[in-house]
Amino acid sequence: MARKTGSHAEITGPRIRAEASRLFARHGFAAVSMRQIAAAVGVQAGALYLYTPDKEALLFDLLKGHMDELLAAWAQEPRGTDPLAALERFVRFHIRFNLERAEAVFLSYMELRNLSEPNFAVIEGLRKRYETELEEILKAGQAAGAVSVPDTKLATMAIIAMLTGVNTWYREGGRLSRATVETIYWDMVRKAVGA
């Protein structure tokens, strides 16, 4: 099928991903059709298949893109000079990064179940890489006597769940600024790990 007059791959591809993300987040993956995505982008439904083989591949692309971006951004983040400084960096980074990507975070948690086993395994592997980053900080903190948790894996999962939860309630322009939220959450995490 021919591309719509005036469309450009470098524009249409990102628009497809943006509209799919918005529609999946608003209505759920199962309720959104390729026709709805095409209509939101302003292309024929058949044109979507120039960019993705199917709806699941589109979801996988969105989830993998989010995780790749998260891991790349964390790799660039300064870690500090000790485990507590690294833990504070992680807390502040996680909140800051994810508040900018609320739809992507929502999809990563709510729509993961719609992936086939091979695609699920890829996303789960990327998530474990990120979780391991935090667990290694906690292990280093334990070894240095700076933190005290009964189980670093459990503490990792609890901290990530708590930090990601900010996306469910935070609203720009609300009572607390992002910086204040980061500071309060850092204080809660610090106390939770016995630092």
C-alpha cells in the first residue's frame, strides 16, 4: 500500500508509537485496534504494517524502547562516591525519569501480560538488569555497614515499587514540587534501609 501523500517515515513511525502508547494507556492494549491507531495518526490501517508486523510487536517496541532508554539514562547518571550517595542518586533518578514518562511506565506494568513468552522474556531481562543496579547498590551498602536490610532482593523490589508509585498520584502544579517529592522519598528510602 502506498504511503499517504506528504507522509515521511521519520515522522510517521514516531507518531504511530506515540498514538499507540496514548491509546494503549487510555483504553488498554486489548481494546485498541490497529484501525484506531491508524485513524489517530491519519493514515490507512494498512500503512501501519510498513512500520510494525502486528499490534503485539508495536507494544513490544514501546516497552523495549522505554527500558532501553531507562538503562541508557541510568548508565549516564553520576553515582556518587559511596553506597548511600549512589542510593540517593538512584532514588532521585528513578522518580525524575519516570515522571516524564508516565504513559510508558503505566504500559510497562499493566500491559506486560499481553506479550508472547519470547517478548516477555526480553522485557523481563531488561527489567532485571535495572533491578540489579539497585540491588548492587544495596549490597555495597550492606558490605560497608551503611545500610541494613534483611534481604537485598526484597528491598530492591519494595523500593522500586514505592518509587514507581509516585506516577499514580503526582500531578504537575500540585501541592509538592518534583524536587520536594524526590527529597521526601529519598528520606523515606534512607530510613527504610536503616541508613
